[in-house]
Amino acid sequence: MGLVVAGTVYLLALGTKGNEIAQVLSLTVAVATLLVTLYEKVRHPHEVRRPFSVRRRRSWAAALIVAVSVCVGTMAVWRLTGRNNLNVTVDMASVAPAGTFGPGAELTLLVPGAPPQRRRLALTVAVENTGETGNCAGPAMLTLQPTIDGVAGAVVRARSGKEAVLSLRGATRHVDVRIGVERDDPECSYRLDVQQAILFN
């Protein structure tokens, strides 16, 4: 039980990365459980349900060990085939423009890799007020648009500090992300902060 709780907390801490890992594990456990259930039904089709005997306990223990082994094996293959996610937060933060910008202006972030090594980017960026008064950052809506090999992709909108998932599918050379702010007040001015950037499939 403690292992399950610890694993759940670990996956939650991983954020986007943990989501894909959880999906792989859930599918594997579901298939293993289904196979064990079908096996029991075929082996004992008309058996009356009774308290667990030592033999049955051993059977379920063996089934559990098999299921866990399959999960671990799946995760090992998944990681060894290079499908694990890439944290490129430091790389993208280092190339983020240091200046300020306002409504109507755009900043461009270069996605690492030529082309990037994964098909999607989970990007969390935040804007900070440069003025000492007012609340420009709170209600601001960010627009994020990937440009794949020079071709503009779909625009994704997200609040400051909220994750946006961008498709990088089809990239053969390079990808950059254009970031703008939708805000009516032309007096607002911002600084950009790349909080997290994860490449994943």
C-alpha cells in the first residue's frame, strides 16, 4: 500500500511526464487483470465462491507478481526506446528574450533540437508586471503559436502560469514559438518567465 501511495505522489509530481507514464501503467494493469479474470473463469466456470484457500491465495499472489513484472518490463522498454520525456526548461529559458513587451507585441522562443526530438511540447510561461502599480498579469491571456519549419501552426491560448500543449508534428528542421498577450490596456508591460518546458510524444 505504501508503495502505491509513493508511486502516485511521484507521478503527480512529474506533471505532464507522469501523465503519460500513468497511462502506460493503467493500460498494462487493466490488460493483466482482464487476462487473470478470464483465466479463472475458464478454469473454474461453475465454481461456487468460497473463502480464499491457501492455494487460491498463492494463485492470486502469483498473478499479482506477473502483473507487476509486466508493468516494470513495459516501463523499462518504454524508457530504453527513447520515449521518455525531455525537460528543456533550462534551454528555453536561456534563449527567452530578456526585454519587456506589451499587448500587440510578440516574443519568440526557439525549441531545442533540429528538429525537436518529440512531437509535442508542454509549455508553461508566465508574464510579470513591470509597473509598480496595477494588475496587468492576472487577467492577461497568452497566445502561443508554434512555427514549424517556417509554417505557422494552430494558436493555443492559456492563462499566465498555466500549461499549454503545442503540437510539433511534422517538424524536419526547426520549431519556434511565438508568444503574445491579449490585453486591452496598451499601458501594460510585461516580462516573460519560462516556468516549464517538456518535450514528449
